[in-house]
Amino acid sequence: MSPLTTLGLAASSLIERPLRTLLTSLGIIIGVAAVYAMLSIGEGTKREVEKQLSSMASRSFTIWPDWNRRRTSQSKPSFPFKESDVEEIRNIAGVFAATGSLQRNSTTISTEIGDTTANFLGVDPDYLKSGGQEMLAGENISYTDIEQSAPVVVISDGIQKTLFKNQDPIGLPIKVNNITFTVKGVTTAPDSNISFGGNADMFVWAPTSSARNRIIGGNPYVRNHIRSIRVIGDIGANFPQIEQEINIIMRRSRDIKTGAPPDYRIFSSRGWQERNAKSQKTISYLLAAMGAISLLVGGVGVMNIMLVSVTERTREIGLRMAMGAQKSDIMSQFLAEALLICVLSGLIGLGAGYGLSQISLGSEEIKMVFSSKIALLSFGSALLIGVIFGFLPARRAARLNPIEALRHE
């Protein structure tokens, strides 16, 4: 019997019993839609985690002196860092940017229009890269500015809107604690996940040397000192290795003996983000398992209905065998019926799953991602269910004794 004849017989048999076919199909439709939806949520979660792990915030280390520790004397606090520390860290393989800074919060910033309070920072050129910012106008702080202690600043667009209104601020004077600087550039706010302390949208940058000499002041123990260091790794860099090399540099620079506790701290959000990624991965597997269980339940429904169909059509099967139908023909017909149900149900289930993926679930953290790979996997699982759960009824039908089948009432 040709495949087309087998398929035609299977289709006519399903059409003759529309209600049964519909009820049988529902389990597969729900199962495929569930598999698709669960895998889509898992894929969305995976992409969100990958995005977080490649973000500027997750690739950053911030190094601070541990002011709560004492070094060699109970009355002597831990020292600040040096600019040379930053230069060494900048040369570590896999480091995208390394920058040192000085900071004073709630500093008075004024122009002829008015005044406001903002964060004042002494920075080097890498500070722009470390915050994920872009220059909107003018130029960034340069190493020449640092060497010459130039009285120039880069302001945030928040400062520009507040103190310069719609005026171009480049080249205009601005006062920091009544000390005059010239505006050199305007920059965007930092990455929302990287905090600058205080109001992150209101800040003024000056060269580290200018900030140290004019506003913040020096340190009696450390020449060219800086308050903190921020390190940004490249995407895909070996972050544990970078942290290990930072520790080597800092311990050598600060003359910390082997076995002695460090007088600085390295902060990074990457550790908890990686743990969160593992948790999200586990949740994705659980969601996929839930979808698979739904599909298996649908498969059991297909097998039950097909077994009932074999029982009801025993006399028909016996008649076909008496007229010359082979066991393979009978088996092919029932397998074709199961596969046809699963193919049609799978297509409808994919449509339902895709529809769900396009609907907002009301949560920014739950995102369903359409993927051809997920669609093929979901549809393929429906076909597999048709073969596995259709085989037993088909085999049972093919092994019926023709004489006993004809006598069946």
C-alpha cells in the first residue's frame, strides 16, 4: 500500500471521529505549547543573564583601602593608593580599563546663572571608559591636563542643564568651591548599575592633579595619591586571574608580607551574578522538564485513544486482513493516524506557543524569546511522541488474528 493511500485512510479515519480527534489533539497541543513556552522563557532568561554578565557593572572591580584595619601601628590608618598602582593594573592582560580617582561628594558648583551641589572627582582619561559613558560635546580629560594640572573640567549633562540651560558650556568658566575652572567637555551619565555615590547624574570631573592640588588636598604619606581604583575587564576575560594579579600588584606596592591580611578590599558584583546565572540555568531546566511532562501526558492520551480505536475497529481490521492487507499495512495505518494527530497538534501548539511569546507577561524579568531552534525542538518532540505512543496500538492492531477479529462484535 502506497504512503499516500495510507495517509488518506488515516485522515479519513480521523475525520470520521472529529470529537475524539479533537480531544486527543488537545493534550498534544497543550504539551507542545508548554514545551515551547517553557523553553522560550529559559532562552530569554539565558540571554538576560549573558547580557548581565557582559555588562560594564559585572566586569568591574572596585578597590578601596580598608580604613578599618591598622597597618603596623594602631594609630596609623591604611594608606590610600598611588597612581603607579593604576598604571601597573592597566597592563594586566584582559583589562579593558583601569582608573584611579579622588572624590568629594556634595561640592558646591556655581556659574553666573546659579549654583548646585554635585560630586566632584579627580580622574584620568580611563574614567570615561570605566563608567560606560560617552562625550556629548568637547573633549575628555587628557594626560597632558594631568601633567600640567590644568584648571579644566568635564561636566555631566545634568550640570549643563542645571547651570547652563541651553547655552553651550564649552570654554565657559565654572566654579568649584569658588575656585574657577574652564569647561572642557560634557558627558552622559554613567551606566545605571555603576554608582558614583550621591546623585550620579550630577558630577564634575577635573584632572587628578588639579583636583588634588586645588580642591581635595594632598596626603602626607603617599605622593600622587588616589582614593579608589576601578578596573574593567574585557568581555570573556579571565576575571579570577585578573583579581589574582591585582592582589599581587597591591601587596607588592603596599609592602604586605606573605600571610599578612591585606589593608585594602576588592569589591565585585560578578560573584553573585554568576551564582544567579547558575540558579537561572537550573530554573530553565526545571521549566523544560515541566513542558516535557505536559507533552508526555498528551502522548499517553494519544496512546489510550488509539488503543480504544483498535478495540472498536477490530472487525474492520479483520476484514482488511481477510481481503489481503498485510500486517505492515495495518501497522502503517495506525502509526500514520497517531503521527497525523501529533503533526497537526504540533503545528497548532507551535502557533499557540509563538502567540504566548509575543504577549507581555507584565514583568520585565520574564521574557520569552522566539527561536527557530526551540520551534524545531518542540515540533520534533511532538513527532517523537506520535511514533513512541502510536507504536503500541499499531503493533497490537497488526498482531490481531484475522479470524478472531472477524468474529468480534
